[in-house]
Amino acid sequence: MSKPTFPIGRTISYAIGQFGWSLLINIIGTWLVYFYLPPKDAGLPILITDVAILGILNTIGIIASLGRLWDAVTDPLVANYSDQLDTRWGRRVPLLAAGAFPAALFCFLIFFPPDSIVSSKNLVWLVVMMVAFYFFLTTYVTPYFALIPELGHTANERLNISTYISVTYFLGIAIAAQAPVIWNSLMADESLGLTKVEAVQYTLGGLSFLAMICMYFPVFAVDEKKYCQSEPSTVPFKEAMVLTFKNKSFLFFALSDLAYFLSTMVLQTGLIYYITVLLGKEESLVGLLMIVLGVFSFLLYPGVNIMARKYGKKKLVLGGFFIFFCVFCFCSVMGMDWLPIPKVAQGYIVVLVAAIPMAILGILPNAILADIAELDALKTGSQREGLFYAGRTLMQKMGQTLGILIFSSLLLLGRDTSNPTGIRATGPAAAFFCLVAIYLFSKYKEKETLEEIDRIKGA
């Protein structure tokens, strides 16, 4: 029996959930390294040692990487549990309800270390809080993505859902980037008497609370029994994992995602350093640039949606990767005296050009993966949407893990105005992995995938 189309109002509520978890993950991605290992003139104390380990690895990078790797390990376990879950509320919604509050709580606690100076207590605290945060984030995010192919019954419906959640994902990035505006306002209010550390903590705590509220919207909006085309999987975990990664279309897609998210994590983590060190501007400019990035991306969304239907998703994604490659190359020379471009204008150039691939790669990959998952279900008779999205997020998080590790390690070469060598080196590093993403994604056969879906359904 066919299910009704998911209504637009409920789609928006579903997308608000992505704003919530996007806000959490971008709080960590944008401000974790900056909070614990700030530039010298940031007005914040260093809270964790920056001594090189094995000559090339940075402590904060290792901790952030361990958190991401733990997250990656738990992804397939949560996905398989979600695929096999059978309750009166469905397979996915119960896990969304269970993961939202603790994910927000531990994000908040990450920025409240026990000591205000470098100490082993801060090190232990950060490790424990990161492990807890990523576990509960996985509990929410993996089943959240698995709902896309279940709520979208056609390729166009899945593309539309992906467009909506892409909007809210970038809203999460933009709002997380406004943190300096908020904490500077708190510091400016003399009646509060807050130090910068306290202002930062209260700001990120308030944003975490906002994220938690938004993450509960899908819990009440998604009626799985009414709208989702799904059956609990009975395939054992090991066999399900093998079947998932034996899918060549998925494998090339996931590996390209790893390379792409590695490169974008370098850009996201590095933006605050590019602005404050390479361009010598205030922290608040980061928030303004992210607003410009978000607004321009949103303006491009309708065009991306239309062009994807006309020319196919694959061509646009490859184009997006190439534009990102050019952006990363430019980041390595930002602020150099020989550039005949005002420094503030350089920041705007980066975000305006980056908005193009952000719009493309924010919408299309989720829709592409939904196509891959649908074809696999039609061919195997096993609905493992959770594992497909877990496999993707596993690769994403491995890429983000390596991105943070590479970025923080390169900072050992120099991270301030007197020696910005490490910051500049992050540009070529990110550009290289963007080329890797182009090569891997070029192997995906989009036309054949969609034609086979139509053929099997027609038969």
C-alpha cells in the first residue's frame, strides 16, 4: 500500500531538526580549537597543552580526532539497531527523542573545563565530554538521515527534502558563527561583569539549548507509520555491513565524501584564523561573512534544484568540488602584501565563491545517497537505509577527524601574525583532498542508477 506524500509543513519541522544538530556540530567544529588553543591575541587563556606529539601531532587535534573516530565507530551500530527497531512509533523517531537532550548537554559541558589554565584535568574532561557528545549525536543524526529515503517516495521528493535540510544545515553554520557577536555584547554589558571566558561559555551554552529545542521538532512532526515506506531489517549486522560496502556506487560516493569533508573541515576550523591572523581583522567579521555565505547559498538553492533535474546531480557535484579547490588555493595566499585586493574584500571573495559549491554539496549528496539506497533495497529486498547513511556519516567523520588532525598539526608550523606558515599551509592541504574527491566521485554512475530504479519499479 502506497504512503501519502509527506506534507510541506511537516517537512519544514523535520528540517528544523537538522538546524538543531547542525548548530551543535558547528559549535564544536568552529570554536573547540579556538577555545582551548586560541591565538595569542585572542584574550583567552590556553587550556590544553600544545606540545607536539611524535613531532607532528597536536594534543587538541588528537582529542578532537578521537571523538570523531569514536563517533564513526558507533555510527554503524546505531544504524543497525535503528534498521531493526520495531516500535509503535517506528524505527527512527524513538532514537531522535533519546539523543537530542544529552547531545546538547554534553556540547554545553565541553566548554566548561574544570581549570582555567593548562592542566591534566582539562585534558581528561575534554576526552570524556567529547566521547559522550558524539555518542548521543550519532544516536540522533544516523536515524535522522535514514528517514530521507523513507519519507521521499520518488527521486524528486527526496531532492526536495534534501533541499530543505540543506537550508537548515547552513543556518546552523551561520548561527554558530555569530557566537562572537553574542559574547562581545555580553562583555559590553558592564552590569554583567563577565570575563571573556565566561561570555564565551554562556553564549555557547545558550546556543546549545536552542539546538536542543529544535532537535525535538521532528519527533513530533514525523509519523513513521503513516508516511514512511519501511520494514525493519532482519539481516544480521555483519552481513548487512558487508552488503552495504560491497555496493560500488556507495563505496565511491562514501570515499569521495571522506576527502570532501576532510577539506571542508580544514576550511571551517581555519576560517577564524584566516580572518584574525592572515587578514588581521576582528572575530566578529567571521559571523558577518557566514551570514553572507548563508544568504548567497540560499539564493542559489532554487537554481541548484532546477539544474540538478535538467543536467543531473553528478555534473553539479563535480563542478562544486572544483570550485572548492580554487577557494582553498586562494586561502593559502590571503593577506599577502602583493595581492591587489583589500583584506576585507578577500574575506568576502572567499565566502561568495564558496557559497556556490556549498549550495550544490549541501543539497545533492543526500539525494544521491537516497537513490543509491533505494536501488539497493529494490535489488536485495533488504531496507538498510540506516546503514547507508551511517556508512556515509562514518566516512564524513573520518574525513572531519583527519581534517581537524591535519589542521591542528599544521598550526605547529606557526599560527600567529609573526609566523602564519602553518595557517597558510592548510590551503594547499585542503585543495589536494578536493582533487581526490573529484577523482573518486567521477566513478559514480548516476544515469545507470536512475535507469535501473525505473526499470525495476516498472517491472
